[in-house]
Amino acid sequence: MGSALVVHALDGRGARLGLYVGQPLANARAMVQPLTVIASDEKADGALLENITDWCDRFTPLVSLDPPYGLYLDITGAAHLFGGEAAMLREVTQKMTAQGFTVRAAIAGTSLCARALARFAHGTIVPPGKEASAVAPLPLAALDCDDKNLRALRHAGLKTIGAVADRLHSELSERLGAGFVTRLKIILGAEEKPLTPRRALPDLMAERRFPEPVVTQDAITATLQALAESLSEILERQGRGARLLEAVFFRADGKVDRIAVKTGEGLRDAAVMLRLLRQRLDALADPLDAGFGFDLIRLEAVLAEDINPATISFDANENARQQIGFLIDRLSVRFGDHRVQRFVAQDTHIPEAAGVAVPAQDDFGPQNWALKRLPGDPPRRPLRLLERPEPISVLASIPHGPPKRFRWRQCVQNVVHIEGPERIALEWWKEISWNRLVPTLGETEKQKKERAEKPRPVRNYFRAETESGMRFWLFRDEHQTGWYMHGLFA
Amino acid sequence: MARYGLPPDRPAIPLGHPQADSILGGGLRPGALHEVFAGGWSASGFAALLAIRAAGAKPLFWVRPDFEGQEYGAVSPSGLLELGGDPRQLILVRTRKCDDALAAANDILACGHVGALLLEIRGQPRSLDLVASRRLSLAAGESGASAILLRQSAAAQPSTALTRWQVTSAPSRDDDEDWGNPRFDARLVRHRTGGLGHFLMQWDSEHAVFQQAHPGAVAAAPLHRPADPQIAHAV
């Protein structure tokens, strides 16, 4: 249809007037005057659907998106919490209707069966094993297959799902493809395809529902404490510890807030959990807004790992390691885990890449740091590396020779000792752009292209000591032929 | 009156420089706050070396607000290794503001298993006042972790630090083949439990200790009066 405008969605009145989705807009306008048209915004629709999914998290943690306007809730083992399937279906529908949505819902043993029923027989609850008979009277459209297959089925004189199901599957597979048959089997309840949950399922969780939403800080804290205690009990029983905790606050008006806390090692102490959570809550940029109150608070151990009993010991070293681990956890919670870092050795010559700063909570294997200096020699690498090498202007006694004097940050430095060069070339097997390593401010496109064609740049590093005793690490870029300040020795 | 608020007695950590150790009463006192005022870029390394010395085999926490990194460069683990430190011990905490850095420092000092804390603060932030410094001193005294406060581009303010050092980097001797070892002109300008001093110290990266440096061509500053009266006389 090219760029023609098409009806994307319509309300009940529009549907009753005979308009349909996919109809050219000009066509619809010709049929109905006046017609209110609102430009579709698929992104906003998607975001809304995701928000609804988050909201549905209160019924079961396994919620899956079915764009553009569907949701699957896996309520296996959850229905009894709401007084049975019928009561749960009623509650879901009522609560969503109250928020102004038009809802169609059904409960069935398989996802696609429930989907077909929700669309064509709202409110159905299929008892286990009765999927095939429940969907049998539904029209072909409930199969939701592509136009070609739909036409083929119509030509064959089939009008309901039941009629299609009666045909031999091998026959259908021949004519309509294996995918169609798989889909049909799921609709009939004979097979199941696992849902892809929108969020990873937590390993363990504890939650508390409130008939009256809670608003006060005290009530929230008390709830968190109770949840932390029951979660820690489960963890204790299973011999596991939480690596990633998430407190989920379901606000009565549908907003869902999640507070995540990462820990360096398996955690099962309720008091520590509570302290980390409270610290996180205190550190929030915009504090948790209870609004009209929370009607459900849940504490999830999103990630739980086995705690090896052998690691719990009375060894003083072990205790120290644990205490430092907790300290790192606390700092990470308070300032963000990217701000509390440890260094991991890298096998590279490039000075700025030699040690990569990673969150200190993460676990990494044994480290192998290689000394650059010979025993007894002065340091060959500076204690401080500038975040970007800074250009310096240089006066040398011979052209391209080591500098006698240079100016850096408006100060002139007279060089007394200098040693070099130590050649460091970009490793040819790596894809890192050297441009990131050498400042290229104010470079024209042409210069950039020229430099890209040149061979890989090489830095010649020099150690220099000035009159006043300052020790610097300088380099000359072989191709740019400029001098840069890169580091400061102690 | 001078004894009030002194840290509990713990075995001192010898720096390795005989004269300095004898004035300090055996070495750097753990569980106390030590201030280093660095003149120049290289001199700030002195604080890192004190921290390496004080940390021993325990973790070394380096806390700095973000802008310190832009101005003075990022901490390089390879550089620490070259100086005889162990990058595996190093935990870097970068904070957004000076207040956060102080809060982090207090948290860290509260943990008895921390070896040393190096807190790097540039200039004279309002939040680093006498109260903040007393808090650091108390936390360090309680846990036994050493707190090294590195001040750059700053003048001394009233504080509860046990020692205050004013350090500039010293040039290597002209005839030194192995020039380039960390060498400092360090003045002990405040010491709550003993005398002051002025030392020329060289760092031995191999053994991670200070040594007495042979003066060579360095013109020694007069010992009979403080080099920077302003810093020496702040309470």
C-alpha cells in the first residue's frame, strides 16, 4: 500500500459501523463522517503494554508479553492465592477494567488455547484436558494464521477449529506447513511451548499482600523485615545465599518500583539484607513514593547460589574476607557498584588497558600482574595515568630528540634526566581504535582519513625527571610527531 | 590537654627511615589520621606510599571524588605494582562529591579488617572541617585502620590529625645511575605526640620501605625553623 494511511486500531463504535483494522483511512473516512482520527504511536503502545505486564507481576512472577496487545500470565500454582481460577480471572478483569481498559481473558492449559479463547470466548475457564472441545466451535480466525493458510482452509470448506482438528495432521502439514500444525496442536492443548517471561524468574521470593494499601514508612520497613526473615529462612533451609536481591513495591494505582541490591557473595542474614535495602532506599535519587500506598510488597532472591558449608569457617582470614565483602557491598549499594572498583590485570602492552577497573563485588580468578621494571630498578610505570594524554610543547636539543624543556598545563619544566624510548605499538590483532588513545581534537575529515591509511601508530615513551624533582611519563607519537604527557610518577 | 583524643596505643609501623622512625616513636601509628599536604604532582605519591606501608597485607581503600581523576590522573594499578604495592589489595571508591567521599571514608574506617584508607581531597571543601576530621580520627582509632588524608592545592586547616606532612618531590642525585626512584623532601610539620622533623626520604620499591636518601646536590632547607609557617601553626 506504500505510504497510504491505514486504520491501525478502532474502538467499539467504529467496529459496529463496519470499519476494520487494516482498512485504508480514506476508505474509512468515506464510510463514516465525521471520523475522529488519532495518529498511532506504536512505541507508546508498547510501553503501555510493558507497564501493564509489570503491573500483572502481582498475580504471578511469570508474565510474558504478546505484542501488540496481549499478555500471558502463567498462573500455575498461583490461583489458590486468589481463591481459585474463577475468582482470579474475575479479579484480573475487574482490576484492569477499573483502570479503563477493555479486557478479554480466558484460562486454559496452554498459552495459545487461552489466547484463542480470550479473543473469541471471553471469560472461559477450560478444565484440564478439555482444550480441544473448548476451542472446537471457534471460527477459523481464532487460529490467527496467515492469510494464505486461512484462504486455503476456507477453500477446503472448513469453518471451525474443530473441523480443522478432525483432518489428518499429516495432510495439514503437507498443505499448510509444519509450523501450522505445531500451532494447532498447542491450541488444541496437545503440546505446549514455554513462555518467555518478561523478567527472569527469581529463584526464591517472599511476598505479602495487604487488603488495605500501606503508606507509612514504619509499616513498609516492618514488612521488609518480615520478608527478609522468611526469605532468609528459605535460603537457610536450601543451603543457598542470595547474590541479587530485589524488593518490588506494587503501588495500588498500578505503578511498580523495583529496588535491586547486588551482593558480593551469597547472603542469607536477614539483618544484613534489611540494612542493604534500607541503605539503597535512602540513597535513591527520587525517593520511593508510596502515593496511595502499596498493596503488595515482594522480596525476591533473583539470583541464589549454593553456599558451600566448607567456606563457613572460624578462620580469621576467612572472617576478614567476609567483612571486607560486606563493606564492599555496603559501599556499592550506597554509591553504585560501578563506583567501587577493583582492578583486573589484562594481557596487553597498552598502558591504559593494562588494568581494567571492574565492580569490586564481581568475582574474578587469580590475578597475574607483571612487573615492568627489573629488580632494583626505579618504577617503569607511573602511579597516575592521565585520563587522556595531554599535548605538550617541547624544546629539544636535536630535532625529534628527547626534550630538554617542555610546557605542560602552563608550566615550563626543565628536564634533567630522561630515559627512553620504550616503544609501545598497538597490538595488530586487536580492533581497538587507536584514535581513542591519541587525542584527535580539531582534526579535519581529510586528516583523519590520511591517518587511517597510515600504518598502526607507535608510541615512544620516555621517563623524565625535572629540575624540581617531578617525574613524568611522556610519549611521542611516531606518526603524528607530537609529544604528549601521559602519566605522573611518584 | 594535648593528650586528649589521642588514638589508642598500637604497635607502630616503621617507615624504614631511621631518623623519621625515631621521631615518630617507632613509625607511623595505625588507627590514626595522618595528613599529607603535597606540593606538586609527584609529591602526592608520598601519600600512596604511606598507605602501602600502612596497609601491609590488608586491603587498601583509595577514595577520591571524580574530579580528582580528571585533574591528577587515574590511579594506575601497574604503577602501584611498580612501587611494590599489590594491585589485588587495592579497592578504588570514586564518589561524586566530597561529602560522599567523607561518608565512604567513615564507612571504610569503621571496618577493622581494612589496612589503610587513602582519602584524596583537592582544595578546601567546606565539608572537610574539624568535625569531619575528628570523625575520621575516631573511626580510625576505633578500628585500627590507618587513615591517610591527601590534600592537594590546599592550606592547612584545624584538624585532629596525629601527624601532618608537607611534602615536595626531591630530584635524584645528578650522578645517580638509577635515577627516578621516588624521592621526597618531607617535613613533619605537626606531630601530636612528639617532635617535628625534616627528612629526605627515598622509597625502595623492592622492599616497599622508605630509606634515608643521600642528599647529593640537594640544598637542605633550614632545620631550625618551619618551612611553611602557615601549615605548621594551624592547630
